Amino acid sequence: MSSENEKSKGVAYLLLVLGPMFGFCGLHRLYMGQIGTGILWLLTFGILGIGQLVDLFTYARVIDNHNLNLKLRHQYYSSPGVQAGGPPPIPNAAPSLSQQLMNLKKLKPDRQERALLRFIQGKGGMVTPLEIFSASCLNLEEAKEKLDNFCVLGAAELRLTEGGEMVYVFPGFLDDEQKKKARSVLSI
């Protein structure tokens, strides 16, 4: 989703429903900036209507993810000390952690894990899926899946804050005070 404006569910669903009535499927995808699949939907009548039907039930989430991602990026780039786009890359230099996270899917699995662990270490060994989502190219489900995999491997534990929020804790990165205050999910 490359478009930089917040998108309206009403407009997207209007295009989704009315477009096929005039022989144009995929207008909602073009509106969202999904040019490739928008053209595919136009040429195949929404993949024979199946893709169009699936979008009818799932597209609200796509719009919500687009708008949330836009808000999080706006908050990050409007933070003091952060320049839009970040500093220019240094030729022949290793990619920075933020560049690695934004291109995480292009990295080999072991490098993905290392980049995520460096990010988590920078967060003091405690992170939420939303923090991974906002700093990387992963969607919210993928971020949660990566963190769940660390739990399966025994590198992380799932804990709850007093407010009931899920936090993935990496005990190897915590200071002693944080380790003492943490509570197990099973003890709640």
C-alpha cells in the first residue's frame, strides 16, 4: 500500500460494490494504492468475482492496517530528532537497524532474527507486536508470529502488564530490577 493519505472505508466499499455494476472490478484496490492487484482485478473481473467477494469481507482490515501504519509512521517521523526519511545512506556501509527492519522480508531467516533481537535489545528486552509492526515491514500478524516463535524457542516469555496488555519479555536483555518485577502469565 503505497498511498500516503488516510483512506476512507466508505469510499473503498463504494468502489468495491459499485465498480462491478459498471464492469470495473478492482477500483477499490487502485484507490488503496495497490496498483498491481487493482489492474489484475480489472483484467480478470476480480479474479472471476472470487477475489471481489473475498475483499467484501476482508477489506475493512486492509484499510484499518493502512491507516494505522500511516499514523504510526507519522508519529515516528514527527518525533523530535527524527528527520523524514532518516539520514541519507552511507555508500558501502552496512544497512542500519531501521533499514534492516524495513527490509526484513528480504533478509535470510537468521539475519531477520538478529535484526529483530537487536531491536528488542534496544527496547530493554520488552516489546509488543505493535512496536515490531510500527518499526518494520511486517504486518501485525507477522510481528506476533515472529514473537511467538521466540517464545517457542525459549528465548522469550509472554507476560501481561497490570492493564492486561501482552508483552513479550526477553529475560536475557532485562536488567535485574525488571526481572524481579515481571510476573508470569500463569500466575495471573
